[in-house]
Amino acid sequence: MRCRKLMLHHDGAYRRIMIRHDHSRVEVSRKVYRGAMVIRQLSFRLPAVFVLCALSCAIQRLPAQQPQKNSPAIEHIADERDRAKALPENLVWSPDGRNLGYIRTVTSEGKGTQSSSKSGSSPKEIWSIDAATGRQQPLVSASELAAAFEDKNSQPSLDEHDDSARRRLLKEFAWIPGRHALLLASSVSITLFDLDAHSSKPLVTGGKELSNPRVSPDGRMISFILDHSIWLADTATGTARAWTDAGSSELREGEPDWAYRQELGLHSAYWWSPDSSSIAWLETDDRAVDKYALRNANGTEQWLAYPKPGGAIPVVHLFVRTVSGGKPVRIDLGSDANVYIPLVQWFPDGKHLVIERLSRNQKTLDLLLADAGTGSAQTVLTDTDAYWINLNDSLLFLKDSHRFLWTSERSGYRHLYLYDISGKQLAQLTRGNWEVTSLAGVDETTGAVYFTATEASPLERQLYRVKTDGSGFTRITQQKGTHNVRLSPSGDRFLDTWSNHLTRPRLELLHADGSKVGPIGDNPPVETAADQPSHVEFLTIKTHLGADMNALRITPPNFDAAHPYPVIFYVAGGPGEQAVRDVWGGDIFMWFDLMAQNGYVVFAVDNRGSSGYGHLYEEPIHLRFSASEMADIRDGVMYLRSQPWADKSRLGICGWGYGGFLAVHGMLDRPLMFKAGFAGSPVTDWHLYDAVFTERYIEDPTRNQHGWLSSSPLDNARNLNAPLLLAQATLDEKTHLENSLMLMDALLDKGKYADMLLFPNRRDIFEDRASRKILFQRLTDFFSRNL
């Protein structure tokens, strides 16, 4: 008998292969070092040459390591969103800009922590930071908040599913102008808290859900939404009254509906005038809009006004009325009711309203100036686009009531412009092949405009300053990564939320020149042992057209570029999405890192259609989803196949949301390139999605019927020849369950099948810790088994 021992290096681990054969019988044993141990013994009768060939193939396809069930790594990933919630919340500048208040989650010991329960019932407290010194101090303790929201008429519940405790938790707060006091709001009550006496006075109670509390500019009144109507309460007496006519779920007064909240970014639909004498509000009529039923696990249903493509959209009217009463004035929004009103502001003089009116096809955006007393309106300027208008919230009027800042993508990139009230352009403040991503504010004392932009790199968001005449362009923040800033009312301080691919979000207070005042709250350490990342590398690759495309690669420890690894191709590139960013990626990227630690390479590209590269980079998705995106993804696959470190036969695809839609295409569209795929919350037929989003990009479903049909992967269901895993939350309000069911039905018709993870009574597959733990464990098992 002859014996041969082989030592092989594979995926960063050593394998010892012992081969015994006596010309007719062969035994093979394999042991894996560095990680989990796997021992297999095979006994069979074959000529040795066949055995050696089969063994060679097996060595090339040894599965990567995987964490055990309920491993600490999976537990740690599942906790990440709760860790993010432990950061300071609801950061609010005081009216004078001297202090910054924030909500802090605490434990009984007073340490910052995270909530692991689905109800999110961890106690809160309010802290303040001095803008001049960075000194932090508590304003309202957890016990004071508990006393402020105590319901003396309720009895303690032993039911772990009872959410009454959560409903009495602090949800948001606001400073009361002119008084050393705060407005405290839970989901069912509003309380006034005196910061000098440390005492609370209930203003609104009763147990009904209320939302969108606001303090009038003079601090004398509180407004809020109750029963789909605007209510007012006097801060001195606590007397509350309904101020608008009774609303309903189909006719909302001052309350945005689902489409305006989710797709147009309108989180409030009423606005106090600067002098506190009047309120403007939108009335949203959904009576003609299609309704969608979200079905609970117990069979009960929740109805949602959900505008379908080609169908009726919400009809809105804008009114103004004095707080003291009188007949409402209806603002003239034009003769076409088939439009959207994504923005309303009071003009600095308090006598006029500024309104954005967007055409239904979303190619024309008008800026209107309306007289609040008469309702008459005139068009100040109009922006048009051959493809679509990307909305933003960068409209800002200067205090002189004559000039305003406006952003436009007319050059192919979003840039800042200065206009006067007649619609005349006074200056272009920024220019270049990069885009302004947000307007932070203006210091009118110095004439400085602050904004974030991609000027340094499309992978980053840095803070810049420019004067209102276009001079003095200066970069302020220097740390590489992503900065999201908020200017103080005094214009000399910033709240900066910063992160990069190695560092969790950190909140810091900055001077106007970018120097640090101090951190805010309990910022996480830059690196912890549990979060040591694998090697992350930003690349530039070529498409088949010769264009550059940014890419990202996450590699295992002890990466050997001459050795082939299985690859998970992460896809996300759709409207508003950008996969390749120097920003903390949260639990999704922590899972990528886990897979890299266990022998996989994770790869991503910013295909055409992604944000961050200007409007013309997005444009190829116009009139059809998936064509240009999949062309770029195929170019990414061709790049991988040219690299010695990528195992060409072990490529997987993975995506959520729009990325889930692309992942389904990747598994069904020819040529078939992937050995396994995961699609979370995928859209499979855009007729099932909402009108606001879909019509913006692929227009009318009747006139562009071919574009709509070809955007769907369903016709290619017959092509599925590899494992596909779907994940869907049954109460998802955006991507409905029918999308996954229609795909499953199309697969069954062709004798195919996909595995599915269902998350009942969840609105998102990541909604709670238990769901995240199951999701990431099943994902790990899926790719370890099939790739």
C-alpha cells in the first residue's frame, strides 16, 4: 500500500489531504485548520486516475468557512441598528443658537445604550451642549420625563406585547421661544416643561395618537395633528381645540398622506407664519386614489391610499387662515389639479407664501409666489428637464425678502444659483463636474453660503463655503468620508455627523472654520475589536464602452491575489442609491465583512442610474429600468472573470430594494452569470409600485408600455437554473408582497421554484432584532451552502 500526503493552501486555511489506495480501493480524508473543522471520509472503488481528477476538482471548490448558528458575529450584526439608535436623537438648536439639545437613550445606570426590544421602550433623557464651550449637561432626566408622561388612570400591564409604555415615551421635543421651557411630546400626549422649576404641565392628553407637534414662533401656541386635523393648544391655559374642519383618512387637513411622506419628502403639511398670526396648510384628498390592503397575520387588514401607475394621484389644496378664526383663503395653484406640491414656505415678510408646483410627469418645476391675503399667485421661475426633475430641499430666502438660493441640475450637475424675486439670475455660485448634495445654511452677517458636495470625490460628502457673489470657494471639513451638517441659527457653529467605511457615525460640534468645539453624546470608539474590518478597497474599472466605473472590493484576511475566491456581487444602483461610498455601511456591510472573514470577496459597482455622479449618469434608466444597470453589472462580471482572485464558477449576487430587483434580473436574464442569488424586498412588476416613483423615471404605463413590460424580469422566469432566495416583509408599504408572489407564480408555471423568507407583521425585513438575526443567519447559510 502506498500513502501520499498533500498540504494545500486554500482560502487562507491549510488543508491536509491523505490519499490511500491499493489499486482498487481509495480513501480520502480532509481536515481544515484555522476555523471550523470538517472531516469527511470517502470510500469507493475507481481507478486512481479518476479519483485524483475528482479530488483536484473538489479541492478547487472547498466551501468557505461559515459561522456557527447563533454565533457572536451574527448577534453583533443584528444589534447594529439598535446601536445606531443609541446615538443622540432629535438634535435641535435653541432659537438663539447658543445651545443644542438632544435626546439620549439611557440605562438605569445612566450609560448610553441601545434598545433590544421590538417596542423600543428604553428610557430617554434630554441633554444640552453649550455651543461656545462644548460643555454638556442634562436638561430633563429620565425620571422627570416619566413623570411628565405618566398616565395616572392606567394600570401597569404584564403583557410583553402591550405598547402602552412605548406610547408614553418621549418622541420629540422643541424649545419654546422666549421662555426657558421645552415642549415634550409622546405619541399620545404633549407636555410643557419648565427648565427653571423642573416641573411639567400637561397640555394635551387623552390616549389618542397625535403627530407633528409644533410651537408657534412667539411661543404662545402649540399645534399638532389629531384625527387627521390641525388642533391648537394655548401654552398658558392648556386649552386645546380643533382648528380645521374634521379630517379623515381620505381627506387629511394639514397631514401628508403616504405618497407625500414617502415619495415627496413632505413630513409636515402645515406651516406657521413668522408672526404667528396665521397657518397655511395642505388639504390632501385621497378619495379617488387606489387603496391597498396590508393584511396582518391574524387576518385583519390595514388600508392604505396607494396611487398606482396611471391611476388617480392625491388632489391637494392649499389654504391660509388666521389663528383667531375667519374664512380660509384658498391659494391659486393653477387650473391643473393633476400636480404635486412638494414644498411650501412662508416668505420672510409673513404676507406671502412660496410654493413649488411639480407637473405629474415631473419634468417641470414651477416656483410660485402667492399673496396670503388674496390667494393670487404668480410664477417666479420655471425649471424643466428632458428626463425628470430631482427634488431637493435647498430653497432658501435671504432676510432681505428680495433674494433667494436655488439649486438646479440644468448643467448636468446640481449647482447653487442666486436669484431675485423677479426670477432674474444674479449669480451662479458653484460650477464643475461635481454636485451640491445639500444646502446647510447661510451666515448673512458674512455673506457665506455653506453646503455639502462631491467636489473632492463622488465617494465623499464634504462641507464647503462660498460667498453669495460666487467668490471665496473653500473646503471646510477635511476628514475623508461623509459629512452631514446643520448650521446653527447664529451661523457660526455646525452640527457635523461624520463617518467613513471604517468608522461609525460620530457627532461633533464645529466652528464655522471647521475646527472642533467638541463631541456630542457618547460617540462610539473609532475602532473596536468586534468591528475590525477586512480590507476595503475602492477601485476604478472600465466598462465595455471604455468609461470609468467606481467599484468596491472587500477581501478576506491574508488575501492572496493569485488565488481564486468565491465572490458575492452586491447590487444597489438605482434612483437615489450609491453602493460605492466612503461611509459607514451599517449592518449590511458588517455582514459583508463577516463573509469576507470567512473566505469570500464582496464586490460592488456604481452602475449607471446610481446617484452621486450627476444627472446624466442617472439618465440611462429613463423609460426603462434594468437595461443599462444590468449592462454595467455584466461589465463588472467580465472584470471579475479577468481577475485571478475571482473564482469564475462561484459568483453570487445580492441586493435589497432596488438592488433586490436587479438581483432577480441577474438570476433570470441571459447570459446567466451567477451561481446563487439573494433578493430582499424585490420589485418584480413596476405596475405594483406607486405612481410618484415609477412615472418619474419610466413615465406613463400606457404610452410607454414596452418600457414598463421590459423592465420586469417575470418573462425570464424560465431561465432560472441556480438557487434563489427571496425575503419579504408582509406589511411592507412600499414593495408589496404581491411582487414576490408573482415571481413565485411565474417560476412555478415554468417548473421552477425559489426559497422565500417571510417576515409576518413586519413593515421591513430589518424591522426588529429577531428578524435581523434570522435574516443574516439565513443569508450566511444560503451563500455558504450554494457558493
